[in-house]
Amino acid sequence: MSDLNKTILFSTDVTDGNDQEFVVEFYQCLIDDLPEKFPYKITKNFDELIDFFEEIES
């Protein structure tokens, strides 16, 4: 993940219910703090989110 810019924007979407799923979209800001058009990464549950955090830490 060394190519990942330090500036990351994210958006979330949580649905009603007990399914324990959610969507977090991460966007990379490249030029003048404008986000890319398409998400850099999409996570759909807690395990994917934690895996992504661990990936960008290394």
C-alpha cells in the first residue's frame, strides 16, 4: 500500500436491520484535495474493514 496517499476520504452506508453488514467506501485524494471519482477500496463488513486498516498500516 505504499502508493496510497496519506489523505483518505470515506463514506458510510448502514442499512436498518440486524444483518451486521455495512458499506464503507474509501477515496484517495490526489490533486488539490479532490477525491478520485471511484473508490480506492470498498469494505462491506467489519472483517474487511479491519483487514484494510492493517494493510494500510504496513
